[in-house]
Amino acid sequence: MDLLFTNVAYASESVDAFIANVNRLIINPLIIFLFALAVVYFLYGIFEFISNQENEEKKTTGKRHMVWGVVGIVIMMGVFTILNMIMNTFNITGINPEQGTVTLPPANNP
């Protein structure tokens, strides 16, 4: 009877596949959406600033939207830059998100 024993290999593969699918179908599109949202927020600030030249309060609001749009873009670009620096520093290559695998170079043991 196998009622009390779990099949770890199948559970492990299904969890890895689930995490890879969540990353591919939810996380990556969410990152792209947030980046696009920051760009749209910045462009809306520009539009608000240009269209309200006579009203100082709305002009200031447009400036604030532009600044926060730039802050969002800089934060997201900074995260990508830091991740790329880490990957290049540790010579991490062969990342395959669909398969959920990472191939590291062989260790140099003296």
C-alpha cells in the first residue's frame, strides 16, 4: 500500500513547473505592466505640465507626476542593473526560466 508514502520526485517536478509557470505567466507580465505604468504616469505628468501653463497648482502636480514616474523607472532599471551585475560577477549563465534550471560554471578546487 502506498497510501502513506508520497512520491517526492513527482511532487518536486510539479512544484518546479508551477513556480516556473507563475514566473512566466504572472510575475514577468506584472513587471512589464508596472514599467509601462511608470512610463505612462511620467507622460501624463508631462501632458499635465504642458496643458496647464497658466495654473501653478496643476503645473506643480504635473511636475510631481513626472518626478514619481522617473523614480519608478529608475528603481526598476536599477533592479535589472543590479541583477545583471550579480549574474556577470558570479559568471552565472545558462538560466532557463521555462525549465527552472540554472547552469553554473564548474568550481575551481585547488
